[in-house]
Amino acid sequence: MLRSLILTALALTCGACASLPDKMMTPVDVTADGATQVPILVATTRQAVPDNPGMMFSGERASKVSYATVTISIPPDAARTVGQVQWPASAPGNPQREFVTTAASYIDKVEFSSAIARATQAGPRRVLVFVHGFNNRFDEAVFRFAQIVHDSKSQAVPVLFTWPSRGEVALSAYTYDRESANYSRDALEQLLATLSRDPNVAEINIVAHSMGNWVTLEALRARSIQMAAVTNRDRSNKLKNALLVAPDIDVDVFRSEIQRMGPYRPRIELFVSRDDTALDVSKII
């Protein structure tokens, strides 16, 4: 499992994608021979936009956590390059040569928990949580995570935690994204707690990229404090590994966060990229 997580991290060190078309979440009615279907469960602090199914969730902040289930079709291996997302030239895309959405629907928290239970009962009892970084639209985060799950051959139930990013490279967008990351840290901590309470889940691993590392570290810090404060109970932690890719966080703050977690933290691996666009923006700011 750790090998697949490392491949996941390496995939995230690629540069940012080109400009994307709108309405990529519109499901297509046709399938392609040899294509792979990747189902993903979603928990998000983004604002739902049910009147715009091609977007599904915007970059605005919601007052509560929303849930969804999405299936992404990945084209046959002969039509793609491993480690890359074949973005649609225009929505909704051609499943023979591009990533496309084949199913997308909103669900509630009970349905989300039921879906986790079904998936872990039928297959691996591991969950892989992905937290994207700065400058990510909802559809971009979904497509990238589907590529990561497929190409790393991850044997885990994929869960995307997506927070309200503007999906733009600009000073105002960076500031907004940073505050959205702060806004979403409790929601991520609650998601990890929900997954940990599920008796069908035996192991949780988390991968965070760029600004998503701040959300992740804050959630892990809050979780470790709660675990340390509780007595007379089994403190076994299902959260085993946290892969922090191109972390957009001050090194002194990072050190402080790790020290505060004490022994109640997962194994942490750091991956650094020399050409990460989000970090370049962060350095300028």
C-alpha cells in the first residue's frame, strides 16, 4: 500500500494543467471499450450548485459539509500516458481518448457512510483520502484523484475531501484559498473521525498537496489533541500514513504542528517538487 501512496505523491509533483473547459461534471451516455471506471466518494465544504450539474460544486464556501458520489471513466491505456490526465478538449469529452464523467449525484451523510461500509465490506478495508491544494476547481480535483487512484493501482476506497478553492492563479484567489483552507480544517477532522468510527474500516491513509497540507496538518493536530485528552479507551489510530506533497506551509509552523501532535499522529512522508506552480505563487506572496 505504501508503494502505491508514493506513486500517488509522485503524480502530484507534475505541473498545473492547462485551461479547462466548463461543465466537465456532465455525465456522458456512451462508454469506450477498454476504459476503466473509477468511483469516488466526495466530502466537501464547497457550495453545491444543483442548478448547474456540469459544475456540481463551486468555489464558494458552504455553511455545512456536502457529500456526493462521482464515477470517472479513464480511457484505454493505448490512448493515454500514465501519470497524466487526458483533459477533455470540450465538455463532456470523448471516453475513447479523454477522461469523462459517467455518473455524478449528491448524497447525504447517511448515504455517504453506507457507501463506505458497502465498499469496505466488498473489497479492501482501507480508505485513501485526498486533499487537493491551491488553484483547484471541483472537477479538476475529481479528475486528478481518479488518475491517481487508477495509475497507482491503489487498493483502497477513494474519498476526496475538497475545500473551496477559486481555481485561479491570482493574489486575491490565493488569499481566499488560504482562508478557505482554515475554514475547512474542522470538516476534515470530522471526516477522519467518521471514517475511524466505521468498524469496517481498518486503515486510513491521507495524501495532501500544496495548500491542502495546511488543512491536513490542522485536522491531524486537532485529532491528536482529542486522542491525548481521552482516557480509559483504546487509542489505536486507524490513520496510518500521511503523505504531504509540495507542502505550502512555513517550516517552523510545520515543526510546531508535528511536535504538538506528539505520539498520536500517523507516519508522515514529505515529497518536494522543484517546479510546483502553486509554491511559486506562494513564494512571490
